[in-house]
Amino acid sequence: MKQILIIDDEASIRKMLKKLFEKNGYAVIDAQDGSQGVKLFKEHEPDLIITDLIMPEKEGLETISEIKKINPDTKIIAMSGGGVVEPEMYLDLAKNFGAQYSFNKPIDNEALLAAVKHLMSN
Ligand SMILES: [Mg+2]
């Protein structure tokens, strides 16, 4: 079974995404910030990572670049929903850091699921 690591500081988002992906046949592990996310990534080597960008402890861009340093082939999807800078700017940055897809919150579940299926099939 393919495994997804979800990193988001909002418990409700983690819960919602976990449910979505488990319903669609994926195994899901989740972390509440980038530090925990990197730790879980090293331990479990998930097939794909979905990470929020604005988080305490370790924010998303730093998390993405750290994970890419460990394994440049890691499939990453970024998501963002505001903050001091325009979310679009963060999402563009995330792509520069190596995220294959980026999504604005509130998340369009169907579009996110389609992106995951596409990345998993490669
Ligand atoms: Mg957040």
C-alpha cells in the first residue's frame, strides 16, 4: 500500500485529509509541524508528502528543502491558506523549492486526490 505523509499544524485538516486518502486506499501518517514531519519522513520513507507551508516550529519551505536534500526524488505537494504574505507567493516559492503541485486552502479534495493519483502513477 502506498503511504502518504501529511504535515499540517491544524488537526482538523490532518483529520480531513487522512480520511480522504484512507478512503481511497492509501496508508496515511501525519505530523503537526515540519520538525516532526522530517523525523517521520526519515523513519517511514513515505511515497508522497503533502505539507502545509505556514506552521510553527519548522515552516513548510524549510521542510521541503530539508526533505529534498535527503531524497531529491521525493514527491511533494504544498498547500497554503494565508499568512502575512500572499498565499500565491508562498505556493510559487514551494514550486521553486521542489513541490510538484501546490494548492490554496480551502482545499479542493477532488483536485488534490487527482494530483496524488497522478504523482503516485509516475
Ligand atoms: Mg498552517
